[in-house]
Amino acid sequence: MQNPVSKGPPPPPGSSQNRPLALRFISGKYQGGEFPLVPGKEIHIGRSNDLDMVLAEDMVSRKHARIAFQGDDIFIEDLASTNGTFVNGEKIKRSKLREGDRVLIGTSILKVVISESVRRTSEEQARRDMEIVAAHRRTSQVRSMSGSIEEIPLPDLLQLLGTSKKSGVLVIRTEEDVIGRIYMRKGLVYFASINDMDEIHPFKSVFRMLSWTNGLFDLEPPDERTFANPLDMPVQGVLMEGMRQMDELNQIKERLPRLTSRLHMAMPLQPALRDLKPQELDILQLVHNFGYFEQVLNQSPSSDLDTAQAILKLIDNGYLRVD
């Protein structure tokens, strides 16, 4: 009886061993295309027509980046390009690639994916497919950077835009026909709005958008208007504060009224108004003026988190009731 042959440990995460990997374009003029990552084969990326992966756009250098295998590992190297190569929002000189990583070159965002079609697709066929995709998108008048926030979540997308110092208006359209706009200037978040509603502070607009999980995005040309209450904040600061507020809102969301709930002051009012802080008195006035929870959130100058916490306190202490 022969001894069973040991198969050894499974390949580590990010290894290409027995896993057909590809670079899938999830944004940009080649969105929807794939380029196979063939073990042992180098891929040279740039604007020059004699390279393996040709990205014909102004922000891509003639010889921009190189992908090479080292054993079972895959590495990408920037070739001193003008606008840089980014992996998961970080500008790199050389970086290991793993499944799920996102690479930004010019306005194209590529994701490392497992793809069975790789086994059937040659590099030459992949190049032809990319040219067909690009030609279709030109005739469809698609923006230079577009995609789905299901493929690339908004926080990740903002980090890429911030690190690469992009300018433009990031427009997100959800399945519920809500339209959000984030105005980027040289990588900074300058302003934000939802459905062009002036009453919602830009801080609240961008923080709300960070929680969106569906929708399509386009990066439109820069808008040089001057806005009231500009943010002019680094993306990292916006993300850190936005995630903090989201986490704390998630902890209390089960206790909050529905957005369509009507709030009103308890009558007769038993607790004394003098015991309230100025912000809580302001919330009571907003409830009197607008009634509905969603309207109070929109009109409040405080963050959604601070407003929601104040409303819960007013309900718990007998100042407000919910219909």
C-alpha cells in the first residue's frame, strides 16, 4: 500500500498558486475589462502602444508601472511615473499585490480578482477587449472615472482620490434616486451636498454618504464655485470623524425614532426647561418648528450624532413624545 502523498499547506493569502488571477477594471474608460495575471509573465503598463497593458489617457505616463512575479507572489512597481501608482490608497514605489487589492493608475481603478475566464483569455485578446470597452464608453459619453460603490466602497474611493490629489465633483446616484455630490480640490474635501439641499450642513452630507452601500459614481470636472461653509478638509480627517460618528450612531439606532416619526413636546410639560443645555433648547425649538425627526436632523446645526443623542435624552427625560 502506497503512502498518501502530502499536498502540503494551502497557499497563503495573496499567493497566485493554482488561482487564476486578473486585474479587473472597476472604474475608468476600461471599466468592465480584465487583464490576466499569468505566472512568470511581466506586464508593462503605460500610455505607449508597444506595452502589454496600454492605458490611453493623459494622466498615465508612457511607461508607468510594471507587474512581475516573484515565486508565487505578485508585485507592482512604479516606473517613476509623473502622477504615481497607488495601492489601496497608498502611493507606492513597489508593493505586493493580493486578491482584493485596488490599484489606481491615472483615472483607472483596477481590482485583483479571481477570474476563471483568465484560463481562456490571452493577453492579446485582453488588449482587444479593453479597446472595445473603451470605444463603447467613448460613444456612450461616460465620465473618465466612474463605477459602482458596491465594487469600491465610498471610503476607499475617497481615500484614493485624496492620496492622488484629484480634483473634481464626485457624484453618487443611489438606487433610491438620491444624488450626493462631494467636491474635491487637489485631494481635499471642499464641500458636499445631498439633493442640493442647502439646509443640510456639508459635514452632515458627506458623513451620511459614507454609509451608502449602493449606487453609481462619476467623477465630473472640477467646480470652482465658492460655497458657504466650505470644509476644505483632508480625506483622512473626514473619514476618521465620519467613521466615529457612524459607529456611535449604530450603537443607538435601535432606540431612535423612524425618520418619518413626528415629534412633539410633552403636554403638560413636567420637567423644568431651565435644566436643559442651550443645544437641547434649540432642539426643542426645531421640534416645535418642523415636527418630523428627519426635518429636525436636517435643520439642526449640530451633527446627526449630537442631534440624535439630544433627542433621545429629551425623550427619556419626558420633554418629547413620539407619534
